[in-house]
Amino acid sequence: MSSAAAVRIKKPFVNVHEAKTHLSALLEQVEHGGEVIIARAGRPIAKLTSYVPPPPSGRKLGALRSKIWVSDDAFSPATDDRVAKIFEGGDDPKPE
């Protein structure tokens, strides 16, 4: 009996030593849709499953370039003072 065949026996889990010894066979099993639970001292501690990449976000870096405009003084100290006054409940100052 090959080591791959020995690992493919349906068990609820494999111990850490067996997982280290037969990692390649376990990975092959996972590649074919299987799932492996790894246990330490009879207690399950990890699940080995196939990787499923996340779906693409649909966002593209720079997609809004040239569609938004930011004032040259947007981050100036004067702007900071005007924003602080607005949030502190003061009058809405007019831009200079």
C-alpha cells in the first residue's frame, strides 16, 4: 500500500505527525476536492482545504483620475481653521 493510499483512508482527522509525513499526499487530496482535519493529541486544531481566491473587487486604481478636482489650498492651515470652526458649531466661514 503506497503512502498516498494510506492517507486517503477516510478518517475524521489525521494527527500532526501523519500530516507532516504525508503532506504532499494530503495536498493532492485537497486539490481533488477533499478536506483534511489535522489534530494534536486527538483534538482537531486545523482544517486543510483548497484555496479559493476572493472575487475581484471591480475597483480600478486611478479610475477617477481627472474626474475629481482638489483645490491647491485644500490642506493648508487656513482650510484647517475653517473646517474646525464648522465642526465646532461656529459660523460657516466664507472662503477667502
